Amino acid sequence: MLALKLTLVPFFLFVVSMSGKWWGPTIAGWLAGLPFVAGPILFLLVLDHGPVFGAHAATLSLSAILASEAFNFAYAWTCRTRSWPLALTAGLGSWLVAAIALASMPASPAWAIAAALVAVAFGQTFLPRSNAIARVAPLSRNDLAGRMIAGAALTVAVTTLSSALGAKWSGLLAVFPLLGIVLSVSSHRAHGPDFVVSLLRGMVLGRFSFAAFCLCLIFALPRQAASLAFVEAAILAMAVQWTTKRLAHAQHERTGEVLTVPASRESAVNAER
């Protein structure tokens, strides 16, 4: 079990990070919206505590989209006029407030769906806009190693403390925006606030496939084998990811806009999922 905790998430992060080099940006961008961090963590929680615990955690992971968008919203607006330490403090503070509020809510699919929908609509409407064209940034070996180490650290922390944390906080922390923080801070320092805003706005589209993944687990885990439930959830997430990307490209083609990919989104936008 410890070997799985140390290798499962880093392996998936390695694959999605290198996919742009191996298969090109189209495949990498498609893979980036899938739950390569939260998915394995939820699977390990099911192995440790059973399907009921896993379904409960998946419910909170679905609602945690709101906490992730709270981080993005606070960081995006703060970074426009303040340095990255203040923007990071504002983002983490907003995430914590949102997570505490979510932990006090009823752990029901209806509440989780409502929280996720509100978060996506709010992020799409009220995140600041940027004219910066933030395309894929080169991925160094240090960046790749850092992402894999961060993924392993988050996995070990959540699964090890899950008994003490309970299903609610285990589900919330499975979606902690650890690598999203790394991307925001590094982009802010290297390229400035407009670049960060473009990056964070680009993350909204990937929320739908993650929501579909969690929603499938919520209903499937109590009724069938865990392995089958996760396979079904992964297939549904891939279908939703493909559909949303097609719809987004079609919309941009109709409006004559250029659909840009935020920096490193190809390889890590789903690092917080």
C-alpha cells in the first residue's frame, strides 16, 4: 500500500506531463483535464476504508471545486496589484475559508453539485480577464520532479491522515490545489499577473470532467465493485472532457477568437484535481 501511495500519483503526473512531448499538444491538452491526482487518492481511500467512505470523500471532492475556484479568484485579483506572497496568502486564505464552509455543509450529492455549479459559473463570470497569450511553457526536469514529489506528498498525507481527518476533509484535501499553487507562483514571478490570469481562467473548462468523475463515484461505489466504479468514472470523465473541448473550440471558431492554452495547462492543469 505504501508503494502505491508513493508511486501511483507520481506515475500519472509523469505521463500527463510528458504527453505533450510524446504525443503532441492536442493529446496533452485532452489528458490535462482528467483527475490524475484526486482520482488515485480517492481509489486509495476506498482501499483503506471501503466504498462508503470513498463515496463520502468523492462527494466532498466534487464540492471542493468551489474551494479551488475560491483560491483562483483570490489569487487572480490580488496578483494584479500585489506581489506573489500576498497573492498566495489571499488564495490560501480563501481556499481555507471555502473548505471550512464546505465541511460544515451536508455531505449530499445535491449540495455538492450545487457548490460545483456555483463555483464554475462564478469563476467564468467574475475571474479577471487578460489579453495575454499564455501558451505551453517548456517543462524542465526540476519542474517535473517537483510535480511528482508534490503529488506523492499530497497522496501520503491525505491517505495517512484519513482516519483522523474523516471522509469530509480527506475528500476536500484530495483536491487541494498544490501544483496549481506552484504554477501560479512560478508564472507570476516569471511572466507577470496577466499571464497568471490567463492560466487560471483556462482551468475552468476542466472542472466539468472532474465533476463527472466524482459524481459517477458517488453513485457507483456503494452499488458495485470499486475497480468497476473507477473504470466507469474514468470513461465518463474522458467523454465529458472530449465533449467540452469540442464545444469550446466550436464556440471560439464561431466568434472568430483564438483558443489559447494557458502555460503548462497541457501538463498540469489537473494537478489540483
